[in-house]
Amino acid sequence: MTNIDLIFQEIEAIHLPGFFITAQFRRVGVCPPKDLRDFILHKYAVIESGAIGRKFLFRSDEWIIVLTYFPTNKVVDERYALKNKTILIKEIV
């Protein structure tokens, strides 16, 4: 199991009512970061106290991880939406 797999498991194990988290790895370190759980819980508290932002940058030693908190009880804000785009190609006969 890789360090990234361990981090995904750690994130999955954290219970955040009303949210799920995505992680995007910008830089990967040799050893898993020790303070990720505390960071995630702190940012959750910030969101619960009224913060508008949902994307946070976690830095620890060699690691840089972008964490995005998505609400599970409402439509995702347009700026955080994951969208599929379809390109229609018109066939010229």
C-alpha cells in the first residue's frame, strides 16, 4: 500500500457530517504526514463557523495536498462543480 493510499484511507475514516472531501496531490513525500487529520478537522470547524471557501492547501514537510470540501446536502457551488463537457462535431457531407 502506498502513502497516497494511506492518506485516502485516513481521509475516508474522518467523519464530517454534511461533507465529503476530495484530495489532489501536488507534491508527494516519503513518509505520510502526521498532522493531516488535525488540519482537516480544523478546516471543517472553520467552514461550520461560516467560512465561504471550501478549498484548502495542506502543506507538511514534503507534502502539498489540495483538499476540497463538498457538501452532501445541497447542490455544489458553481465554482467547485465537476463538469462533463460534450463537444458536438457536425459531419459535413
